[in-house]
Amino acid sequence: MSDAAQPTAAEVRAAAEAVKTALDRHLAAVERRSGEDDPAVYEAFNELAAAAEVYDELLYDRYDEVTPFEIPGADDSLPPYTGPEEPNALSVLIRRDYAVAEPQRLLAQAQRVEAADDEGTEGSGTVHGALGILFGEFEPDEIASRHKEFGLEEGDSTLWVLAADEPAEPGEWLEAPFDQADPQRVVCRFDVSAVFDDLDEDDDEGEDGEDLPADLDDLDDLDDLESDDLEPQDADRR
């Protein structure tokens, strides 16, 4: 970075003072908290995180130094909860992404289901049709737990639990099921992504820092042994 683009020493000092002020406000909010989900504490937390991030960036740009602060990621950036304290209902929103890694395996499994279906449905000859058959026959959780058997590869996934005042009327939201996902009513959320794997790389090594034996990778072959025993569930086709 050129000298002209660098922040001044005064700007770095001002950012440091902003962190101190935000830290005092956060402690004061914690000391006055009215409950576990006090929005004032959440707001003070976000202000402290934002101030720390600005200071960290300016400090690095000016002095090529870093701080020990861990800035919260996107999974920690939900707005303050404003839903009911005692929800009478809840909605669970789930998104799971998959890649069709082995189309032939997907087609083969769909054909197994199709052959065992008394209704004589057809459509397993295309990937589009095979997906419809499998997701119509198996529950989403079973697809997730057995995705390799279906020729699928997991991508990112997220689960949101939203509080509601009252249960929705039958059919009320079917035309636009995700339009009313208010982040301020999220009680909790759980995210799974490959971007988190880098944080756990050290866990994949032995105590001496050596990689685990290569033959442990052969455990993945067990999925191939189980795929021939696939039996369709007794589920209503959607």
C-alpha cells in the first residue's frame, strides 16, 4: 500500500479510542442486562465488534500489525431478537445444497424405487426425473444422511428456528414459504459449510502433527457396500 493511501497515526489512535468507548458501553450493557436475550447487550456487542474490526484494519494498514481480536463472522450477525418471549408456535426453515456427483448412481437408485413402486411411475431415465422420484420417496433427513448412496455430494446447509405468535393457517404460506423469514425472530440457527473446515484442519492430524494413515480413507468405500441393500421407505409420494 502506498503512503498516500495509508491511514494517519491520528486515525489509528481515534479508532483505538472508539474501541475503548465501545468496550465500556458493552460492559455497562452487560451489567444492566434484563435477561438472557437483552437487545441492548446484543447492540453493544455488535458496536464493539465493528469498532474492533475498524481498528484492526487501520492498525494493519498503518503499522503492519494485527490485534488478538476475533471478529464475528456472518453466522454471528443476526439482528437482535424481537419475537415473543414465550412463542406459541415455531417455523423451521432448512436449506441444503447438493451437487449431483454421480448421475449414474442417482439414476440406478431411482430405478430401484421405480421398480418397487406398485403405481408404476416413470421418470427415472433422466436426472431431473430421478431427483423427483428419490425426494418424493425418502424424507429429506434420510437423503441427507445417505446422500452418497444417491450419488449426491453435500454443499452448504443452514437451519433456522423462527418463533411465531400463533401457528399459521393451513395453506397460508405455501405459495411463498420463505418470504416471511424475519431474521429478528430467529431463536437459533445452525450452519454447515466447507469454509469452516479450514478451522479444524489441525484436528485431522495425529498428536505428532502427522497425517492420519492413508488407509483410513478406504472407509468411504463402505458406502458402496451398502448401496445395493437400499430399500425404499413406505412414504406417500409428493
